[in-house]
Amino acid sequence: MNPIVNLITTVYNWLWGDLVTIPLPGGSSLGLPLLVLLLIPAGIYFTIRTRFLQIRLFPEMVRVTAEKHVGGQKGAISGLQALIVSTATRVGMGNMIGVVAAISAGGAGAVFWMWLSALISSATAFIEATLAQQYKEPDPLYGGYRGGPAYYIHAYVKEKRGGKMGKKSIIAVLFAVSGLICWCGISQVIGNSVTSAFKNAFSIPPICTIVVLVILAAVIVLRKNATVKVLDVMVPIMAVCYFVMTLFLIAKNITLLPAVFQRIFAEAFGLRQAVAGGMGAVIMQGVKRGLFSNEAGSGSAPCAAAAGDTSHPVKTGLLQALGVFIDTIIICSCTAFIMLLTPESITGGLDGMDLLQASMGYHLGRFGVIFIAVTLWLFCFSTFIGILFYARSNVAYLFGDNWASQTGYKVLCLVMLFIGGLAAYTFVWDLGDVGIGLMTVFNIIILIPMSRQALDALKEYEAEMKQRKK
């Protein structure tokens, strides 16, 4: 196994290690991994090219959530349903585990950089979702549509070669394989996170928790079209409940809120961290966790966006850009405020889920610990269901339209989910980070030259908007 472990470690370090180091005041330094060097400039580029779409067209993003699907393809889902599927994976582990990790390592200032990365990345989410709609195709197995980066990468390469190429594009294949690797790795992390939370909250043995989780997941994902129906109900309920609980805690501690914002902005610009040499950690923890949480640029969400049946590709792009706001600006901020409204005397020296559970225990006593455990279970469960929806199009691209390959991959992820619930950390967990990193590389290098088509669609859509207003 050593050669495999070494290979995974090498690729992980290449993707997530510091490729460029920038010195900062106070003896600190800012290490920039390859993925940050790809995603942040791309986000800035798309923000400028769309003329700050995420701000200009925010009211339109909200308006299109009410649009029903066109109904031109049997089994198709609406753009809003596609948003719910992508939100199921965004509003998952990244919103709890990711935010906790960011604040644990980078302090309160990391929250500001998460907000900023979300604002920039929403333009990237718009571009990739719009392209996914433009290159979607009918899904003969599940009904409706399918697509995503593997499909628009294939189309781009085919066009560049004048239509002369084999059945598969190498870059598209690499993207699809990276996605399947990523979601296998994430399945293990989900299993471990849920069993750990339930063991801490209820003293339930991991084997009991994971068996129930795997059975429930199998009942849903092995049925033909149960995924979207379950997420339609589950995601809005869990997100609203979590949001309402946070609003209650904020209202309860409203006098402390100004101090929380002051701390976020003060630490974001390193007034204390620069002196201590930790400015780089503040920035990078916020940026890295923000990018991991909202997924923009990784190519995951377009796999759901392509399934949406909307009257114009831009509408799907706007919905997915809105999804980044929902994920980071709203839900991630909920988790951050819960912790930052807790006295440092309670959270001092704690990190990870211990930090979040201690915060909820402070606010709501024993109920708070239980609430977080149940919420984490729901968030992780929705993530698992969502990633298997993503996997449909990648499996189809690689292996064709057959139930054997679709079912085989689902069973593999269920096995990974079970193993993760019982095992401590293994190198396989790094597959999630390696997979999403490789997906991002293959997606971004094609996304930039293809963005012209999405931008042209945006111009056309805005012209239609002006006509509607006359």
C-alpha cells in the first residue's frame, strides 16, 4: 500500500500545499496553494466580466426561484429543485465541520475571508452552471436531463479538434474519474462524522449508528428517483430550522453582536494576528474553507445544475450563484455566530466539533449538544444523497447508460460510508480532498476559455429583461 499512500500524499501536497509564499507584516507569511491560485483569480475575472452580477442581479436571482420547470422532458426537475440538490451538498459538512476548522485555526477573522471568497466565487458558480445548462442532454435512464463539466469539456475539446476525436475526451474522463474518487472519500468522512457526533451526544455505539444510516441511505439512493423527492423535503426543513435556531440565539445575545462583528473585522485584517505572526493563517483558513464549502469552480454543482429544466440557461446560473450566498453568507455565518457569541473562557483550548458542541451547550444546555448532533446527521446525510445525484452524469459519461455501473458506484459509496463510520482516520479520507482538487484543476482550465458562451447568454438574457420591463 505504501506506493499508493505516497502517490495520494504527493498529489495532496501538490494541490493543497503552499505553491507560492508571500511575506506579511509581523514575520507572518501567506502561503498560496495551487487551488487558491486558480479559484480566486478566476472568481475575480468572472466577477469583472459579468459586471458584478452577484450584486447587480441579486433581485433577479431571488425572482427566478419561483419559476416552474418548462416540462419539455419527462422526469425533468425544475431549476429550484436543482438548486436544492446542490444546496444539499453545500449545506453539509462544510457548513459545520469546515467553519469550525476555519475558526479553530484562523480565529474570528477567517469568517470575513469566507464571506469575501463566497462573494467572488458566486460569479464562477454562475459561469459553470450556465455552461452545464447549455450542454445538457436527455438522460435515458433516470429521465430528465444530465450534464456537467465532463459534458461541456467534451464538447469544447471536440470543437477545438474540428469534430475529429474519439468517443471520450481525456480531460473529461479525468474530471469524471476525479469526481468519483472525491465522492468515495467524502462518503467515509460523512460516516465518521455522524457516528462520532452521536457517540458524544447519546453514547450510541458507532456500529449501531452507521448500520441505521447505511440502511436509510440505501433505501433512498438505490431507488430510481427517490433522491430529489427526499431532498425537496429535507433540505428546506433542516436549513430553515438551523437558521431559525441561530436567529433565536442572536436575538438572545443581541447586545453582544456588535462586539462579534468588531472582532471579525479586527482579526480579519490582522491587527492582533500580524503582531503574533499569524496573519497568513487567518486569511488562508477563511479562503480555503470558504472555497471548500461553496464548491464554486470545483465542477460539482454543475452536475445538478444541468438537470434543471429552465426556460433559459442563465436562470440556472443565477440560481446556482444564489446557492453560494445561501451556503456561505447565511448558513456558514450561522455556525460562526454560534461560536463567536460564546465567551472565550468556554471555548478556549477547544477545536473541531468539541468547540461547536461546547458553544451550543453554553447557549442551550444539553439540548444544544443534542441539537448539533441531529443537525450534523441531517447535513451529512443530505450531502451523501446529493453527491450520489452528482455521480450519475459522471458514471454515465465513463461507462455508458446502464444500471449495472450506476448501481455498482452507489454500492461502493455505501460500503465507504459504512467503513468510515467504524474506522479512525485513514489515508483514504484524503481522497476527498485530492478528488475535489483535481476536479477543480480540470474544470477551471476549460471554464475560462469557454466562459465566452456563458457571457453571451448573459447579454441575451439581460436584453430580454429590459424588454420585459418596458
